[in-house]
Amino acid sequence: MKRFFSDDSFWNTPLPANPEIDPRSEHCISLLQAHCKHGGFWINHDYWTIPVYEVTKETPLRPVHQRVVQPGETYLPSTGFRHGPGFGPLIPLPDQKSVPSREADGHLALVDYERRLAWDMWAARWRADGELESFTGMAYSLDGPGIFDPALFPVQDGESLHWYGPSRHAGVPAIAGLIMHEELRQGRIAHKLSFASCVNAFKEFVFPAIWGDGQLLGGIPEGAVLQLDPALDLDRFALSPAGRTIARALQEYGMVNVDGAKGAAIYAEGLWGHLDRSWKGLLSDQDMVAIPFQHYRLLKLPPVTPKGFDLKAAR
């Protein structure tokens, strides 16, 4: 089974048998209960997620232009986006068959399993001239740790990390923690998952995040790991086969807060640009809602960094 990043990376390391629970756990879970209407985690698989396309050394190299903000195009101030270190000017790109996500996020990820490389973008779109442009762009190794070096980004407190290249505001690779189609078909997920929430902490983030965009004082820091209670009997819930596979991964590996959302959602890869596979009959957006938030816990936080994006100040 294909898996992103090195076997000993943070993303691919199971949780210890008895992980320490953070003192803020009960408070953070109560925030999810109070602010997220579904009562459990949604699964973003058909919208607001990351499409992943495979490329090879035979894939033509094409330019990805720096997209320039036009009035009303993004909620972020138009301070100026940029592509990150090592991205471009040419990347392997299978023309317009690689469709970015359909929402304003416009995520797009490319992976080369032979050369062990990945590229991801935010707000990508095909131009009328047939070439691609994006606000952000990152390139990285599939054999690395899946953790970006914060020294590469001269972001200042209050700014958006998107202005410096990363596609996720937590500053983690966009492909990290995705539920992949192949994994659910095989019934096994052997890595941490990624989630987003509407209760992310204002100016607080922890490893593996290198930044945050939360706006709630005392919320859940980006980079925080939630675990589904490993003692929970999954037979208590009417889970689909996919839901059971995901639940087992959340018990064994946990999931990482990587971004903001209007509710609380786990990410599965977007398949709308693929003609050879789909999520129909395999995964639905409600496959984990049956397990209430109360059965999750916040694991002991690494040292908290008191910096991050300040949306009000930036505007």
C-alpha cells in the first residue's frame, strides 16, 4: 500500500498504548459539542478537500504561474501570495485532466511515486490560455518527515502563512493525513488523519503545525492531536465498513488539526477529476457522525507557540 512520507515520520507513527491526555481535553471537546451542529465528525470527500493526481517522469513539465489576487477573490487581504522554496518554475502537470477542488480553496496535489516527490497548491485554476496559476505552491519529498521547516518562511506574527507558500494554514503538507481511496478499499489506514474545525485557537499552534489561523481564544491549537477512545467498542455504533476502518485509524493513530472549517470534518482525497474511481458506494460524508464528540480526547499538547494569523488586524 502506498503511504506518504517516511515510515518513522510523525504522520506514520502509531500512538503509544497509554498516551497522556491534555488538561484542556474536556474543554476542547465541549467546544466541538457546542459549535458543531452534526454532533460528530463530517467527512469532506466531495467538497473542500484535496484532489491528488499521480504523475511520472514521462508527464510533461509545465509552468505554474503566480496567481495575482483580484478584488473579491479571497477572504485574505491581497498582501501578495507567493510560491514556496523549490516550487517550479516547471512541474509535471497532466494538462487540464488534473482538476483543482471545485470550491474557492482550489486545492491541487501531484505525487510522483517513482521519484518520491510531491507538489501541492492552493487556489489553483486553469487559465484561458491553457496554463495553470495558483496563489501558493509547495514541493517536498515523499520520503521525508512530512513536516515543513519553519525557518523557510519569514512569516510575521499576525500574517497569513498562505503568503509564503504552504497550502494549509497550519503549515503542513496538503496531502498529509488524507484518507485515500486505495486504503478504504483495502480496509486499512496506517497513518494519522487530518481534520479541520471551527473552534481553532487564536494565536496558538503546536508541532507539527508551524502556524495557525484560528480565531477563538482558548480553542483547539492547530497541530493538536485528537484520539478516538481506544477502549470504545465500535460495535455500539452503526458504522459502515469505511466508517469502521476510519474509526480504527483514529484509535490507533489519531488525527491532527490542520485547518479551519465551518464545522468539524475529516479529510478524504477528492476524486471528482478521476474517471477510474469514485467514492460512490464506498464512503459518504456521514460515515463518522454516529460517534459523538464525547468519545474523543485531546492528547497532551507539545509546547504551544503564541503566534498566528490575526484576521481582524489583517483586514
